Amino acid sequence: MMMLRAAALALLAEAKVVRETLYRITPRNYTGVTDLDTGDAAGDAHFGLYEKSAPVVCDAKLNPRHAENILCENDALLQIPGFNVYIAVEVEMDDRYGDYAECNPAKSLPHAFNCTHWHHDGPEGCWNKNDKHPEWASEFQGLCDEQECRCDAVETLSVGREFPKFGKPLPPAGYPEICYADFYPIEGYRNNKTAFKTLDNVSLADCCAACAAAEHGWERCGSYSFTAADAGDGYGGSGTCAIHGHTDSRDLVPDRASASGWFSGDGLANFVESASMTLSDMMNGTWFSTQKAGECAPGETVGEGCFWRVVNQTAQVNATCVNDRMISKIVAQRGGACFDGCDDPKDQSAPCWIQCFFETIVGNATAQPPLPPTDRALILDAFEGAFAPGTGCPPVPDCPDPCLPPCWAVPEGDPCTEEEDA
């Protein structure tokens, strides 16, 4: 056993208890927040807007990396128009946040949510040797076994926390322009597969150019891995360039001496993915995972035997209404410009509309007149205002049993209802 639960609970009295209003966009047949993921206002507003990129980033013709995108993987079960709601929930929690758990539905019936963790193998994955979370070593001392890498208090008992970054990572300082134009930069990793071409004594920029120019585009060049001859040269020195074919995440392994990049190509998908990362940084939201193992039983108090509890669910409103409030505020900033040039200015699934929308969010300094980025406060005000009693979106009642999604939205054979208004 990774740790003794009794030892962890005995030290909970040291915790500071905080209260947060958390939000979740969810189909009506998945209720509560137990073994599910939530976000603060900025975190869930960010996800609601990020979902608008799905028709572009999930199109295999437009995006060579569509299979890696979380939206494309979740679309069938978690994005059902007319059946989704946002809930707002007050949660008390121990302020020692652990590892965020990705709680997603299984592909097979009954599509129960399973919470998993994406650890790296080796010491960097250990609770007390984690480079991304050095605070764990002190905050969970006494709750975890120092001889074990995995710890229940970090992984299943405490509330998991993450600051989500979706889209194309912003380039590091000094990163060659051609590399960011055509690739997702991935520092500290290399492709572990055999390269189909190796170049010696070249610069990182030359490496990217050679990969981008490979015959048949991304089908031939899936990624590059560059290892500088002298680590002190940064991105300006020479080194070895390995060019690889089709690449997925399992091919990349940690290597501090290397810099790699996934070929993204140019065009709309590349722009939208870059804008999505800018949106992540702009909103600066937070996501949380609340697993059953750490939930307070009735009558228990946070810090005295458990890590979190629901105080009250304050709202349940139509998800389309919430998202439309944010979208209309963003679109209104351009007074129809750009959107009116689309074949259908109201078709939110059309590439033209999506390009105008994300350009409006992140701004366009080359436009005439220059277009500033959307103010974060405008988006947050629209999102939070949607939950205000009386002036916000209309409340949605609990779904009567059996609460089933519409048949058109689920795989054949899944329980569903033929009624138009589910």
C-alpha cells in the first residue's frame, strides 16, 4: 500500500480550509462533482470558448495532429448541443492541492468516469521529487511514504489542481521564427524512434526548415529532434538534427539536452491552435479534480478526516445560453466586421467564423485599424453574469429518471431517448 490512510487523516488538522465556487459543463445525466473535473470561473469560461475551435482542430484535412486533441476525443459524449448544462457549486477544500486527475468517461457502457494521472516514469514522477510541484515535498510530508513514488494523499485524497494550457505552446525566448511557424515546440524531449534522416552540424532553424520541406509535408515529416553540440549555445548554435515520420506522444521521451517539434503546418488550424494558447494565458484559469476517496462523508468536516466537501450547488443553467453570452460579447467588439465576410456570418462551425472569432479574442495588430485583444474582464463578466438569479440564464431542472441523452448524439446501442427535448 502506498501510504496508510490513517496516517494521512491524522495530519489533516494542519490544513487550511478554503471555499471556492467551481463550475462544470456537463451532460444532464452526469450530476455532482464526485470523481469529476471542475474549474473556477476563468477556467471553465476558457474551456467553453476553447470548445469553439473543435470543427477546425478536429478536421483531419485541416489539422495533422487532430488525433492528439482532447476536444476530438471527448466530442461524442461531452458536447451534446441542447443537453449540456453548466453547474455552479460551492466547495470547501483542504488547500494542499495534489495531482490533477483527468476524469473522463469510458468509451464502453455505462460510460462511467474514470480518474487517471499522466505521470512520467522515474524520479521526476515521485511526489517528493516532482520538478513541476516542488511544494508537494513539504506540504505532504508525513502524509506520504518517502520511499514510495506514488502517494494516495497526492493522487486520490486531496483536491487535484491544474492551470490548463491548451493549444500550441508559445515559443521560448530566442526560438527561431520558422520553427514556431510550422511546429509545436517541445523542449526537453526527443523522438525515441529511428529517424528517416539525420543532419549533422546544422542550426535549429535549418533543422526545422529541412523537416518542413520534406516531401509530402506532415505525412513524411512528423517531427524533428535537435540536440545542440554545446548546450551553452542556446538556439543559435549548431548540432544534430533527427527528422522523423508520423509521430505521436508515445514516441517522445524526456531528454534535457534536446528540443523537438511536432509539425503543425501553416493555415487555419495552426492559427487557431496558437490563439488557443494565447487564450489560456489570457484567462489564467484553474481546474480542479475532486475524487471520491477524499470526499467528506455526511457530518465530517474538512481537515478532520477528509479533504473536501460540497457545501451547496447554487445554479444549473443551459450551457448554450452561457456560452452564447460570452460569444456575443466577443463578436460585438467588431460590429460585424470580418464575420460579415463569411458565407454565413452566424455559422459557428464554419472555418471562416472560427477564424474571425479567435482573431477577435487574441487581437490582430496588422489589421486596419489594429484590433486589440479581448479584455479578460469582459469575458468573465459575461460568464459569471450568466449564473446570476433573475438576470442570468434560465435555470434548468434536474433531469427526470431515467435521464438519457438524445439518440442522435450517442453511439448506436447506447441507452437514449427519441424525444426531441431531452
